[in-house]
Amino acid sequence: MIVIVAFGVYQFRSGVLESSKDVNLKGHKDYDFLPTEPQLGEINILLIGSDSRGEEHARSDTLMVAHYNSNNNKIKLASIMRDTYVEVPEHGLQKINSAFAFGGPELVRKTLKENFDLDINYYAIVDFTGFSKLVDIIAPDGIQVDIPYEMSYGIGTVLKPGNQVLHGQDLLGYVRFRHDRLSDFGRVARQQEVMSKLKEEAISVHSIYNLPKIIGLSTPYIDTNLDTQSLLSLSKGLIMNGSEGLESLRIPVQDSYENDVVNVGAVLKTDLDMNKDAIKSFFN
């Protein structure tokens, strides 16, 4: 066991060292964050896709919470739609994606706690460039997706319909596209699809023995308060979870919201109690 742990740590560190040679790598940003202590072997990780593009106060383009239970190695993923209309502490009623721009991951944590009674232990933030890099690290041969129609508006690339194998930049466009009749609902479904496929790729036969190194390679592209021990523990959980599918939930859930237009734009007015119960039931 000691040898296995030592090998995992060595692989992780060699991955970090290899990625550090990227001349385009940006420095990590330190955020104020007051996490809740993990309870009973369960942790919640706030996953934020930042629409930075060089801006200091960017909104979150993607907001998810990953739940990991080390007792049974179950991994679950809840996606929170960006236009969900909630009370952001000290900023009043806002779209939830504005919380990150107003106060970083700490204000997102407070917003999730106030509106959904959800405790957050860690955060991980990646911008568009980082996502593209992560995809190419985890899935160097690309990710296969079925594109129902041409996607191009607002994503910086043109994706043709049909079965396609997409790499970093094009896969980023695939998960960002929302200019169709499904709007953000379709986008969230694609994001969950891609997260599940990236998880499958990470634990595939050709990747599983290199998983600590893959995580080490990825780390420089992520701003996070997860330490090395926690990251390696998560990699063990991914391996133990095996080929079991990634369970996912969308917030707001079906029949718990209505579309409206208010002073901050088009929003999803949400039944918070119904969604609070849905999250609790899903994670527990």
C-alpha cells in the first residue's frame, strides 16, 4: 500500500512539473474562502467555469456542485442554471451567475447556503483556456459527441452536425452553445454529458494507471483550495467508482420554476424549497 501511495504522489508531482513548463500558463489566483468542514466522509466541491476572457470580474459561465461520498465512492453532479433568480447576500435578487463576479467563490458559497442550504467544502475554478487544456490532457484522442445541427453562433468555432470527435477548443464550443430552442437547458445537458465522458476517459484502461499524473498535469490550469492529499483521494474515488455512470441533477428541477423578465434580464423564478429538497434527496 505504501508503495502504491508513493507511486501516486510521484506521478502527481511529475504531472505538475510537466505542466509548469507551459509558457502560456497563468499564475494561480488566491480567493478568500470559508469552507464548511467535511462531514462523515462526504464532500461538496463547487465547480465554476469562469467566462473571464481577460476580465477581472467575470460571471460564472458554468456552475456545478460535485458530491463525493468516500464511504461508497459515489460521485454525483448537480448543475445550477445560470439564470436562476436568487437572493445574493448584500446584492439583492440577482441571477445566480452574478455572485461570482460580485464576490468570487466565497459569495457563491454563501449564495448556495442561503438559497439551497447547501454546504460547500472546496472550490475549483477553470476558465475557457483552462477547460480546453484539461480536455486535451484527459482525452488526447478527443471526445465523441452527436451534434444534432450546426452550432456556431457565439462559440468561436463551427461545429457540423453528425457524430464528431472533438478536441479542447471545439469541445468548449459544444458545451458553451445555447442559441437554439433549448437555450441554457440544452447547454446544461451537454455540459453534464461531457463531464460524464471525461470521467469515463479518465478511468479508461489506457488512463487509469496514469490518473495521478493526469490530475497533476491538470492542476496548474485550475484555481482550487483542494490540497494534494484531497486530489489524490478523489482520484482513488474515481478509480473505485469504475465505469459506474455519473449521476446528475439539474437545478431548478422540472415544474419548479417559471420564466420571467425582470430588471436584470430573463430569469428563472424558482421554488427554492422544492429545489432544496431535490438537492438534499439527490446527494443523500
